[in-house]
Amino acid sequence: MSLADLARAEWLRRAETQAIFAALDGGEGRTRAVGGVVRDTILAHERTTADIDLATELVPDEVIARAERAGIASYPTGYAHGTVTLKLGDTLAEVTTLRQDIETDGRHAVVSFGTDWTADASRRDFTLNALYCGADGALLDPLNGLEDALARRVRFIGDARARIAEDGLRVYRFFRFSASHGGERFDPEGLQASRAAAGRLEHISAERVGGEMLRMLALPRIAATLEQMSAIGLLAAPAPSLNTLQTYETLGGRSPASRLVLLAGGELDDLRARWRLSNETVKAAQAISAAADLVGSGRVGEATYRHGEAAVEGLAVAAARQGWAREFLGEVAREMGRTVVGQFPVSGTDLTSLGLEPGPALGQQLARLERAWIDSGFSLSKADLLAMARP
């Protein structure tokens, strides 16, 4: 997409977006879109969110008052830092007053509000994120970030070490953006500053680090990025895990949960603690890991029966772990596709009707019969299985 196409972008032409701009003096240049939505529109880069970030000269109270008069819902989601979220129809816009840093300790910045667009741009992280777009699609580029964006160059604004000192999470963001927008090429100054900071980031919360890492793990290509992070001491990952991740990526895999399995090398509890992973995320990874163990030992049908859709990712993980040739992977995938597994035909009620008492012994009988059913390729009928039951 060219710069001229900015004005024709769907998100900008949307009636709700224009209504928000109108309420906040967008036509007079007092409010502009900023960051990802502008950058990714110019680069025709796939976006994972429909939300829009806006920067404005208006202070938060004025944003709220104007939104109320225009019938736009407002939420003071980051009021202390100048951020108000507006919602109109299905359009969600996070509006932040122009800011400049007064002081920072690497975790929390003290800011003041203002009307200087260059000062606001200068407090952002990377040049390609300091791009603004008016209501009419006109680009404002105070720091010449467009050149870096078009060159797929992820470069810190100003002194890289100073930007990292303001917020240590920017080291992780440097690698994530280098993977998503930089073709896994690393700006030398940014890499050097990240290396210097790698051992001094313990103050960053596990939730923030985990959030960045999960976003990175969802990108199409990250193996080289993770290897570089490991090389500078930012990521604890043994070489075998990194090699397996590279193989998984070569096979076309891009599941965050599968990458967690491969990166953890069987130590999911360690990653759960270091990145504060949700129970849902860990559960998905555990299912894939268990399915991969079954597929890797030739029990494709059992993997499908026990883990359902997770077995498909388990297949990719097993292939990466064991270095399967594509032809063999294709054969196993076809076998999995032909496997149709119904519900285990025997229940505890069936066994109690034969005279078995409820309790541990009944559970052991069910497990033995299920094992026999699986080993038969799911061919044993209910009658066959009940005939094998021991009263």
C-alpha cells in the first residue's frame, strides 16, 4: 500500500472513526492516528487487532467531555497517563494526550501533557512506531520513521540505551518487532544496547514479559530471533530446543502453544512461573505435548482419541523433535486423517450391571478395557469388551 492509499484505508474511512476524529478536532490536526495502525497500513502488514490508537492535543477531561457530547462511550482506562478509551459501534479507539517524559525509573515514567508532536514522537520506542495519520490520511512523520519502516528496519528512537533505561520491556519489544517487521534482522546499535541490558531486567513483571513472548510466539518466523535472544542471555533456551524450533518452523508450524512445548523442553512449569502463563495456555501446551509423545511412539490413533484437535499440533511437534522427512510426515498425517474415533463404548454403569462394585477396582477394569479397545484399533465392540470384563 502506498502513502496515497492511507486516505482510502478501511479503518480510516469508517464512519465511526471519522465521527471520533470530528469530536476531537481531527480535521484541525489536533488528533491523529498513531503507531501500529498507521505503520501497518503503509506496509500492507497483517494486523491482529482492529483497535485504533489516537494521539491528541486535548487533555483527558476534554476528550471525555467531547465524547459525551457526541454520544461516544468513554472509559478512563489509563487516565493517570492521559489515556481514555472511546467506543462507537464496533470501533474501539485508545486516545492518549501528547506527552513528554519528565523522569523514569525503567518501569514507570512521570510524564507531562502538551501539544508538541515531535516531543511525543521522541518518547516512543522505535522510529517506525512514531508515524501519525490525520483524519484525511495525511502522514505526519516528525522523526523520519517512514524510511525505516519501508526498509523494514527496527531502530530505537535516539539513543538505544536511553530508550531501554526508560522501560526495560523495550528490549523484548525490540526482538518482537525485529521478528514481525524487520525480517529477523537486528539493528546493530539496538542489539548492542539489548545485550548490555539483558542481565538487568529482573524488575520487569513476569506478566509483561510473558505477554511480549506470547505475542512473539504467534508470529510466522521467530526461530532466528529466539536464537539471538538466547545468545545475549535474554532467553534461557538450550541449543537442542532452538534447533527443534527451527525445524518446526521449517515445517510450517506457528502455534504459540506448540512453540512453548518445544521451547520448554518438558519444563512447562518453569515457563509458567517465569512468564505467568495462564492455566488455559498451559493446558493447551500440555495437551499438545502429550499428543506429541503418543504420535512419536507410533500411537497416532490414541493421540487423536485422547487429545482431539491438539493431536494435529502434536504431530508437528513430534515431527520436529524426531526430524522426520516431509514424506514420512505426510504419511502419518494421512493416517491421522483416516482415523475416526467414536466414544469409548463401555461405561461404569455397564460394569456395575455385571456385578462389579463401584470403586478403584471398577476404575481399573475400565482402564484395562479402554486399553484393549485402543490397541485393537478401536475395533472391539461393546459386546466384545463386556465379555472381557472380570466380575
